[in-house]
Amino acid sequence: MPDQADRFRCEKYLSHAQGWLALGKLDEAANALEEIPFTYQLTVPVLATRCECSLAAQQWDVAASYAKQLIEAEPNKPGFWIHFAYATRRAESIAAAEKILLEVKAKFPDCALIHFNLACYAAQEGQFAEVAGYLERASRLDADCKEAALKDPDLEPYWKSLNPSREG
């Protein structure tokens, strides 16, 4: 059983890792994570930080592995599914990532980012008829998605399909 000192050490180094990650200092974040006592290495906060570090480092297979562990630990957190899909897209394919989010879309119907990412995948695959519906749903759930959609490069094929003279 971990003692109070181990818990304090975990909290301290986890906080350091998250700070380094926010600053884009991935090596320092990784070093801080290594200082966390062994008994805390498989806890959700540590795994989530490791996943985010792996995503930032573009270590897609590693990030997908951490995301899978997070999903096993807390399957009702849509963000973990989104991380898994994002890493899978980069490690495997858009189709594999899309499959992940389509499988959990009904479980998290009010998660704007799932709909937004599905719109991005549809745009990249040239499935423009589906993009509008996903974007409309995402924007209804989170107004920030409207502005994000105008700037996201994954949606550029969709916008060009609506306005072929659009600069991109």
C-alpha cells in the first residue's frame, strides 16, 4: 500500500510533468513522469499525462496504447476515446479512427468533439454529404466548433467542395 510520502511524490511529479507538457518540454515531462513511484504508474492521471505526452511527441502507437489502457480503466470518458481515435488515425488510417468514433457516438451523443472529428474524417474521405450533419450537430453542442471548423485543415476539402474558388 502506498504511503503518504509516495502520494505526495506522485502529485508533485505529476504536476511537474503536466507543467512541462504545457510548455512543450516533452523530455522534461517524461523525466518528471519517471520520478513518480511505481505504485502510481498505472493510475489514470499518470496514464493520461503519458498519453498526452505521446500525442505531443507524435508517437502514435504509444499514444494509442495508453489511450486503450485509459479506456479500459474509464470507458465512460469520451476524451479517452477521442485520444484513441486521434492516435489510431495517425498510426493506421482515417478509416480505423472513424470506426472507433462511430462505435462510441451513440454512447456519447452530446460530445461535440466526436461529431467534429467525424466531420473531419468524412471531409478527408470525400464524404461531403455527411460532413454538414456532423458539423451541425457539433456546433449545436458547442458553439466554438463553428469557428474551429472554418480553420481546421481537415475540413478544407469540404469547404472547397462548396466553394471551388476558396483559397486553401
